[in-house]
Amino acid sequence: MPKSNPQVEEPDEKDIVVGDRPKTWAAGIPGVFHSMEPALDHMGPNRTRKTVLAMNQKDGFDCPSCAWPDPGRRKTFEFCENGAKAVTWEATPVVIAPEFWAEHSVSELRQRSEYWLGMQGRLTEPVYKPAGEDHYRPIAWSEAISILGDRLNGLDSPDHAAFYTSGRTSNEAAFLYQLFVRAYGTNNLPDCSNMCHESSGWGMGQTIGVGKATVTFDDFANADLIIIMGQNPGTNHPRMLTELEACKENGGQIVAVNPLPEAGLRRYKNPQKIKGIIGRGTELADQFLHIRLGGDMALLQAVSKRVLDAEERNPGKVLDHDFLQKHCEGLEELREHLSHLDEQAVLQATGLASAQIDELADRYMAAEKVIITWAMGITQQKKAVSTIKEIINLLLLRGNMGKPGAGASPIRGHSNVQGDRTMGIWEQMPPAFLEALGREFNFQPPLEHGVDAVETFRRMRDGRIKVFVALGGNLVGAISDTHVAEAAMETTDLTVQISTKLNRSHTVVGREALILPTMGRTEIDIQESGPQFVSVEDTVCAVHPSWGKVEPVSHQLLSEVAIVCRIAREVLGDGIGADWEGFEKNYDLIRDHISHVVSGCENYNERIRQEGGFILAHGPRDSRTFHTPTGKAMITVNELEYLEQPPGTLILQTLRSHDQFNTTIYGHNDRYRGIKKGRHVVFVNPEDIAELGLEDGQFVDVRGTYDDGVDRVLRQFRVVSYPTARGCAAAYYPEANVLVPLDSVAEGSNTPVSKAVIVRLEPAQAPSPADSAAPGTTASVS
């Protein structure tokens, strides 16, 4: 039975407890305890059994957390700590009571933290905030859909609306959503990819013709060397640790490249093995390079130069000449370019010693099968696209693509962000997809590119986006330049959030606002034709079904598919050849259309019902074929650029704590970094603390240095001495988003540069009334 809203206590940030830091190992029995305790406490044993034990199983549901792939042979416990927390957060029986909306104004909710909002429970009924009022009020589904339809149909142009998509959205819902948006008349389809792996798509697309991983699940265990760059799998995708352990057990080596000494890259105690319970576990990183923020491109160029120099000394012994001749072009241009690489510039950019780079190059040249894997530590840099091109260069030199145990592996951090893009959620879908979509549904899709996430806020700021609809997610919480973005969102006429639980985006709204509650992935979805399932695509292109396992917390909830279908019927009527009513009743009808539109998804209904689903075709991985203008992989020349750091400043990166997923805050602890009861901390190297005249534990204001007339500052943050790279600092996301200017984006991909923020630390000043913000958030003054 649903439970009423809980009493939630916010911690006093001045009572933060800082313990031993950093931890030297991840997972083990504590990981099991921290997985199961909140699940049993919030859901009870029966709901926990139906959810957690069904997660990532072949007849269960896909984890709503990360996109890490599933093995062919599943274990009984095919989940990780954060996956269990994500399921607990979504499948909780706690619901928001109808009187909640009268008791809490929007202005009051805006002063609450992400943690408090999420802990209020599941949304169960549509609510509406009229213009000029400060409270949501419950309304019927028909009224909510009518309001949205009226506002969309009343716009002067479809381009005055933007339609966001979260990575939790299923393939079926995403396909219908982009169909509706394009039939409405716009390509304004920003999504969470714009803020995470957009740089991967651009860098890989321009070099090998496809922006997806060139590896399979089994390749990780079979690699001779895995180079892990700019990611923290122990917190963000812990199931990856099991495959890293398998690599080590098979004789492989691991190199970690990260400014912080993350526990999950050092030692792994697998709770499903005896040695992970009573033993030391498995040492993972054979080499740990604590690189200076922004130095990854320089490191990769330096390693490639060493490979090319070794080939000169030993002709025919280092490079894979057969692969390079048959499948690549641009080698000589790269050789010439890197012959002029300045070693001193490399050392300054990386903060490393030449001997450390030599060691990495030697490991790379000794390995026959190499995987380079990365995440947002790479993609959220100014030169992210060029850095990813350098990853591809290094892999191509020794033929590490299109063979078992080798390849490029961007790790997607949300459960179906890759599948959504496959289904057409992109503001720049290629003409072939649009032509197929138009033929299938008898209409002409718009051809002009739409807006991404950053451009959406720019246009809001300029008054050119008037209606904003979000299918999941928390874009206000996730986007850069928090207060600039919030001010932009408030200029809109209507904001619509399709959500399971409250978050910051429900409190920063347009003149009118709607919240449409939806079912979670864990819940049984019964439509007129019977029980339905959906499908998702993981980070290695495997597509598989997902079945809900527990009763919905309310019978008023609609599925994402049903909500999209009802909006489309209201807005479009019979304007295109789409059976919206039939789609809501039977999801097989949606998959039949996907088969005809989406390349690689032919016979979708049959293949998705095969055990384990199916794997999408991938030219570079499957046959060493490259869909580039020349038909070959492109070895590229990229001009080195690294961050200039003025005296008295630090380079700051944003990151997650261990007790969160994206903007969802599960608690206020980060046990791997030794932080308890708070989040307002800035991690700084002890030598930098001394050099800046500060002390460990001192409260400071963290101030951005951009000269654009906006004073971006985090007030009253505690300095925590931490062995990060010299000159670098770190603070938690989303709080630190306030420091990242909206226009500070990666070249080419337009992704916010959240891993290279130049800041000054100043002794804390008492916040002024103008700086007031919600507990757990920050303030900025313009």
C-alpha cells in the first residue's frame, strides 16, 4: 500500500564530518550493506525481492541507472550499489499526498534541496500551476493534456517549443516522442547526450563513422591492456569493476588516468567471491596517472609520438602496417605533426614526468589487444572532441579496432541514452533517417537542425523558446550556469515535466507549469492488449527487453508511451499516418514501425524476443568497415591546447558523490572520499592549500574567474585536503554547475566544459540576502 510523505531532515553543512580519505578499495560487504539497507527500509522485503533481484535479469527490467552491458550468463545478484539505490528511489511505495500541493507553494519548494524533493515520494496525479499563482493544484489527465495541446497549437512557430529527453526513456517512448515532435514541425530535441557524450559522438563519428563503442561486453575480460580515462567506475558504473577484475585474472593490465585517486580504480573486493569478502580483493590499476585537468590530449599525443619513434628505431615491429594500409589514412600527416611535439609543453599540460609517460607507452606497445575507455572526465573539456580523436589515433596505430579484446569504449552513464539517440532523439538526425520516417508516416519532417541543451537556454534567454516539455530528467539541475539557466527557464510561457518524482526542474518554471506523473521502469505496464514490455540499448549496442515487476504505486499513473500518444493525438489529430491510439494499446505496433525506419532494427519484434535481445550491427567492430567520406578510418591532426592557469587559481572539475546518480541525491555521504553529512566541500591538494595560504577545513567562497559581468560563486564551502593533481580542485555536481558559464562549451559538440573551470578560493564571507538559495544549492550574483 502507498505510504504518506516522510519527514526529511536536512543536514547542517557546517556539521560535515571528514574522515579518512581517500579509501583504497571499493565494494565488498559494505557495498552489499549500503545496497540492501535502504531497499529493505524503504520498500520492505517483498518489494525489494521483486525489484532488486529482477534487475538486469533476462526476464526482468533494465537497471534505471547506468548503461553498463549485461553478461550472457547472469549472476543471481546482477546489480550494484548505485543500481539498487536507483531502484529503491524509483520503486518506493511512498507517494505525494493530494494535500501536499496546497501545503507547499512553488516558491517554498524552490528553497528545498534535491534530496528533500526526491524524498517526498512518487508523483501520482497531474498537477498544474496557472499563470500568476504560486501553487500547483491537481487536475484531470484530460485537462492537463488539453492545456498542453492548446499552448503548443497556439505558438506562432513550432520552433518556439523545445522537447527534452532523459536517458531513462525507453526505445518505444523515444521513437514516438521524436515522431510527434517532427510531425509537430520542429527538430528541437535537446537531450542528456548533449551534456555528457556528445563529444564522443562527434570525435568518433568524424574518425570512424560511428559514435558508439567498438567493443563487446566480452572484450573487457580478454584485453591485454585497458586504459581508463576520465571516469570513476567505482561510483558511476560499479558493475564494470567485475570485468576489470576478470581482465586482471586473465593476465591483462590496467592503467588509470584520473586527477583523483579513486578507490574503485585501485582495488576491488567482489562481494560475490570469497576473496572479495575475507581477502584483499583484486588490485586493479597497474599504473595510476594523476593527470592535471585538461592534460589528456597532451598525454595521448605524447604516447602516440613514442609509438611512432619506436617504429623508426624498429621498422615493421611496432605499427600494424597491414591494418593501417588497408583501413586508415592520415598516418604520414600525424607523423609529421607529432615530430614537432614539445615535451616540456606535454609535461606542463599533464603534470606528469616523462618516465610516467614512457611507462604507459611501453605498456601500450607490449599489448596486442588494447581498450581505451572514457567518460565525462574527457567529454566535458574544451578540446574534448580533439582529445577523443587522439584516442582513436592511438588505437589505430597498432590496429586496436575490429578485433577481439580491443577498441574504443565511451561508457554511457545513463541507462538508455544511447538507445534514445538510435531512435531519433537528436536535433541533427541525418537525412536518411528523416526520409524513412516521412515515408513510414506520410509526412514531410522538418530538415533544418534544431537546438541542443545549451542552445535551448540561450533561446529561452532571448525569448525564442516559449514552451518547454521534458520527457524525464532534471535539465534545470543538470545544465551549466545554474542561475542564468534558471532565469532563462522562467521567461517561458509553459514548462511541462513528465516525471516519477519531484526535482529542481519542478520548482523553476514558466508562467504556467504542468507535472505529468509517469510509471517507472520497475512497474508492471498493462494496456488494453495485455502486459507490455519496452526495450533499451546499452553502451555496447546490445538491445534487450525490460519488463516491470511490481504493481504501480497508483492506478492514476500513465506510461511514458501513453502520455506521448495522448499529447500527440491532442496536438496533431489525424495529421499524419500514425495510429496513436493503437500504439498506446499495443507496443508491438510501435516496434513494427521502428523496424521500417531505424537502420539495423529490422524484424524488431522478433529479434527483441530472442533470449538476451540482439546486438546492433557496427561496421568498425564487426568488419573493419568505416562509414567515412573515404571509406577508411581517419587518423587526424589536432593542435595541442591546454589550460593556462593564472597565479593564485585552481582548475576545478565537477563530479558526483558516491551517494548520488546524476542530479538525484540519495544521501549526504561520500564514503569513498571520506565525507559524511554534507556536500558543500571543495577537494584541494594539500600543497596547493598551503601555497594559497589556506587551511584544511577552512570555509571558503569558490569564485569563478570569467570576465563576462556575472559573479559566479559558491558560498561557504569547506576546504578538504585531498591528493588530487597539483593545481586542481573538485566540487560536487550539480551544486558546482553555478561556476560553469553557459557559453563555456566544448569545441564542436557544444557540451558544457565542467571539467576545466578556473576558480579562486577566498576566505568565506557571510552570504548576503541576495545570495540566498535552497539548502544544498548555491548562490550567484550578477
